[in-house]
Amino acid sequence: VQLQASGGGLVQAGRSLRLRCVASVSTFGNRALGWYRQAPGKQRELVAIFRSDGSARYGDSVKGRFTISRDNGKNEVYLQMYSLKSEDTAVYYCYLDDGLNDYWGRGTQVTVSS
């Protein structure tokens, strides 16, 4: 399984950015599918994921600002980020749990300048 994330970059605080992850397998019916992030010196944390029932779960720090979506026909999952803050600076990783194994993409860097 390969997960290829893209869309990261340097953006000013308050602006928006959209991340995209392309999976080499179907994005339908997985136990979990979504995004985590890791800032320098910090542990990896949940950003947003789809659970097996299709519902979305968000990390507390991004609720109301980020939106996860997906296109199962394209095997893609997206993360729309609004009102970005400097504390959103991190490497963002695409994640998939197919019920047997966990898979991680290589990550895409998001840097928010204040």
C-alpha cells in the first residue's frame, strides 16, 4: 500500500491550504483513513480521520477549521485547512488502517508564517 500526500507549502497565517492523498488501494471500507501531523519536537497527533462507519473525527486543535473529505472513485482523501495558525506548522501524514495493518505516507510539510 502506498500513500502519496501533496499540497503542502508555505502559507501566511489566516490563509487556507488543501492537502491531497492518493492511495494505491481502495479508500472505501477501511477501518480508518485520514491525516496525522507531527511538529518538530512533538509527538505525532491526530488531525482528522474517517472511521469505519464513515464518520469523521477531528483533533481538538483543528475542529471547526479543518475539513476532511474523500473521493472513493479516485482513491483520494483530502484535508481542507482554513484559518491556518503558526501552530499548524508540521509534517502532515496520510494514514490508512485496513484492519490488518497501518500504513503511512511520506508526509508533506506545511509551514504557516505569522
